[in-house]
Amino acid sequence: MVLTKKEKKLLITLLRKEKFKLFGSKKNKKEISALLEKMEQSMRNEKINKMTSSKL
């Protein structure tokens, strides 16, 4: 599944909100944190890839 930049930003926002909810299992919060980190890393990779391609 390919997500657009807008969809990724929305998912990151939702994951951040979910991460800081008071009630929930620790296992679930760890999974949410891991997914949030993956999404943020994906966004960072996109920015770097665009920058290097424009320099060439």
C-alpha cells in the first residue's frame, strides 16, 4: 500500500494522540510508538531523497 504525504502526516498525528492516551495497555503503546517511529523515519527519508535528487 502506498500512502501519500498527506495521509502519512494524518497517521502521524493520530498515532501521537493515541500514544499519550491515559488508558491502554503497555504492549499497545509500544506497538504504537514503533509504528510512529517508522512513519516519521519514512517522512525523513522522503525529504532526504528529494533533496539529493534535486542536487544532481
